[in-house]
Amino acid sequence: MRSGLGLAQERAKTAALGLVPGWHDQPTLGQLKSLWSGLSGGAVCTPFQSVEFVHAFFEKIAPVNCERVAIFALHDEVTREPVLLLPLVWYRKGPFRIVTTPDLGLADQNGPVFSKRLLESPGNIHDALVGALMQSLTDCDVLKICKIHPRISGIANPLFDAAEAYPEGQTLYLDADALAQVDGQSKKSVYKEARTKFRKLGREEVSLVEVEASQERQRVCAILLEQRRKRLEELGDPDPEDEDHRDRFYQYLATLSGENGPVTMLALQKGEEIVAAVVLLANGTSANGVLVSIGDPRWHRMSPGMVLFVKSMEWAREHNIQNFSLGAGLHSYKNRFGASMLETKRILIPTNMRGRTFVTALHAKKISQALYEKTVSEG
């Protein structure tokens, strides 16, 4: 919760940069495209703040989970052109009203969408961004933004450098040097194994395809989601209650993405049969794997999931990706690929006394969980 003096100082910082805040409520796909294309020099954003991802979230997830959707914008005070955009959604958790980015477990990275003009600004945008946003929020109890990575397509993420951001955890990724090692000559055991398994799949007439036609994308996406559902049931990890909405979200997103969209779909296929499939989201020089599935158990001995994982890395290298994120979780298998650790941050700010109650309870829960895990590990 901020004092009047603090808000006045933040307004001064924003004004000093020549920026004025504004809102775009319930934007249509056309309006989103206009805002993104209006960013001078092109839009810099993670794959999860691309026009297609945001629109699909607003259309398929927000109606059943959120009370409001909007784009917070900072505009040039002279030209009125947008220089920074931050997609936001409002939802309730018990009596608390939370504002956050379009995520709810679907985004692996979060950050603003900004123009390259910001690189030429006389001051640091991170000094003003959160303050400008907080002074504009009047209808929520807490601002919560998680999974903030330090860079977006090689450019500093303004939210990561904000004074209000604090360490959240780590994630694993492959940088350009690691991706360069993913080739036919790599001596790393995991890549040698992938080449052997891929040859075995080839002898069974299984081939690698990039699914591009809209109708075929719909078909493969539906198969992938069904395979994933069955696998989770086998592992005793049933889908969450809103999985149907998530499935519709992914299928809709797949149809939205054309040649320049964020979605890439790769599949190992024999005739019409999908042996394994993966969905990647990419924008600029960043890419993330978001969905993967394996089909009939008779293929498991050939490790099609691992093969497709490596093929995804090859795709990333060939498309000049500099940061291939391996998603949430520090699973040991990811280290086999030469992954590096990346710090992530979060922002959690109450806007009133009720919000303070929420933040205090959340911190207490986190401390309690950490103590429990330490006790268990120490036996």
C-alpha cells in the first residue's frame, strides 16, 4: 500500500520519461494487433505476451475465470503512440481480488510488451513502470506477477529490474552455445541416444513433420491433448477441473497462429498415426516447449518423447533462438541437455489493508512449506 507522497514521486518519474498511462479494456483481436504493431521498431515480448496468446487467453480462459481483462499502456505524451503494453486480468481468490498477467498456469514467462524506442529513453523505464501501474489500479487488492525472467529476446525485462521485484526461484534453459551442441556430431550421450532412437523410428516408417495447415493443426492438437490426458490418468494425476477450457484454449491458439504466429507444432508421425507431438511457443529469440505427448505404448521403447525434445532443440537452433526455456521445475533429466540455471522474480504488492492480509498469509504459507520440506529432507 503506497502513501500519497510515494504516488506523487512515481507520477513525477513517469512524467520525466515523457510517458502517460492509459487503459484499453476488453480489446478485440484487431485492437490488439493495432496496439502491438503501433510499437515503434516492433514489439519486444515473450511468446506468452504475443497477440495470439493474449487474445486466445481473453477469449477462452478469461470468460470462466476472470472478471475483467485490459491492456495497461504507457503512451508517448507528445505523439500518443504506445511505447509499453502490459496485458492484465482480474480474478478472485476467495474474498480477494487479484490483478495479474494472462497466466493462471498457462504462461512460463511474464513481462511487458515494449517498443525498441525504450532503449533510447533518457531514464530507466523500470523506475516508473510499476509505480505508474500502481497509481492507475483502483479496483483490486493485490498486484501479482510471477515468472519474471531477466531478459526478453536479449533485452532487459523492465519488470525484472523493478525495485518491487524479488527472487522467486530458478528455471532451466539452453543458451545459444548449448543449442549449438545439438547437432549430428555431438558426443553428449543424450544426443547420441536420440540419434539412435530416431533411426529406429525411421525404420518403422515414422517421420518428423512440422504441422502447418490449420485443419491438420486442429487434428494433431486434439490428439496430443487426448494422449496427454490419458497419460496423466495412468500416472494418477488427473486433469484439473478447468482442463476442458485449457484444451479449447490450446486448440484455438493453434488455429490463430499463421506463418508469423508464436505456435510451432512438431510431430513424429506414421501415416495418420501420431506417435508423439510437441507444441512450442516462440517469439523473437526466445522459445518454450509448452505441451508434449506420447501415443501408443508400443512406441515407448523408442523414446519418442526424448527424440522429439531433441528435435525441438534442433528447430530452435535453426531458427536463431538464443534462449530455449525448459519450463518450470528443476527436473534432473533437464540437466542431461546442458541446461543452465536462470533466476526468476515475482512482484506481489497489496493495494489496501485487505490485500496486506492476503500477502501476509501467502508469505506465511511459503515459509511453512519451506520448513516442512527442510524437515522431511533432514529425515
